Amino acid sequence: MKYDVLQVLGVALLVLGVQGAIRQLVDHSNAGLLGWLPGGFAASITAYLVAVAIGAVAAGWARGRAKAVGRRS
């Protein structure tokens, strides 16, 4: 069960990071959820890309662990 929750959270973080990064690339002035972050475009795009990386790693790791314990095929 804990791997399922971690996989869902990882995918959610991945999706939020990707949509935020795409929005930021299309319209540099629209920072979305990270509008409060100081540093402008460079800081917010970096934070979105870090969220994408963390989400992908967390979801992949959780999927692998779930397969190892027999929860996935």
C-alpha cells in the first residue's frame, strides 16, 4: 500500500512539474504555483525541473519496489 501511495505522489509531482515548466516556457511572466519564489524565470524553471526529476525517480522507485514484492506484474 505504501508503494502505491508513493507512486501516486510521484506521478502527481511529475505532472505538476511538467505542466508548470511548459507554462513557464510558453509565457515567461506566468510562474504559476511558484509565483512567490524569488529569482524570476531561472529559479522557477529550475524548481519545476527539479520537481519533474524527483517525481519521476520517486514513481519509478515505487513501481520497482511494488514489482519486487509481487504487487505488480
